Amino acid sequence: MNNKIPMTVIGINKLRKELKELKEVIRPRIISDISDARSHGDLKENAEYHSAREAQGFCEGRIQEIESKLANAEIIDVTKISNNGTVIFGVTVTILNTHTKKVFTYGIVGDDEADFKKKLISINSPIVRGLLGKKIKDMAVIKTPGGVIKYKILKIDYI
């Protein structure tokens, strides 16, 4: 079974930056907070100590999560793939909702990179699953909770 997690170059760099921040800034600060809280005496009723220990648990959990994702990452640099005009992971696709006549442009990214406000949608979202493998001028029929939506693919950029 393939456990690889597809990620763009931008997404992998963002995770590496977060990991560095957690290990070099946040973890040492939490250790210092725990040490300070211990010096206040009785740990049973020491709110600062319990708060710092909780923060430590979250921090260590996130570090493990990121390290696992980085270990299983499959970095896909779409700029190094020849553009054959097909919707694949990493492309930027412009689509037309044939009913509303609204045009949308989305980057297709991994789950960790998805941010709808930044027009980055997950490879695992229903809309992307319906677009994958399509070419310019193809129609994609997407089943949504609100019904079926038809999109026409207007442009595919490998950027």
C-alpha cells in the first residue's frame, strides 16, 4: 500500500519551517515554563505547571505529526512536469460553473496545504476528484450536497 502523502514544494517548505519553529523556539520556551512553574512548589495545585505540561503535550504531538508527514511526503513539483493539458496534482485550474456562469481558479494541493480562502483545494475534495484527468474544454460533473454542479475547464496551468 502506498502511504505517500502528495505535497507541493511550497507545502513541504511550510511544514519544515513549522517543525523548525516548534523544535528551536516553542519547545525550549515550554521547557523553561515548566522549570519556572516547578520552582513555585506544590505541583498538584500549580496551574502554570499543568498548563505548561499540556502545551508540551500538544507541541510534542505536532512535532511527531509533522515528522511523520515529512517522512511520507512525495514532493511533486508541477513546474518540472511537462504540461500535457491534464488536471493533475499541483496544477492551477480555472473552471466555469455552467449554471451560475461564475469562473473560479484553484490550486490543487495536499490536505495539509488546502486553504479555501487562498483558493487552494485538497486533492481529496469532491470537486478535485471530479476534475482529475480532465483537459481544457472538458466538462466535469460534481455531486455536492446541494446537487449536481457542472464545470467546464477553461485553463490548466503547471505553475
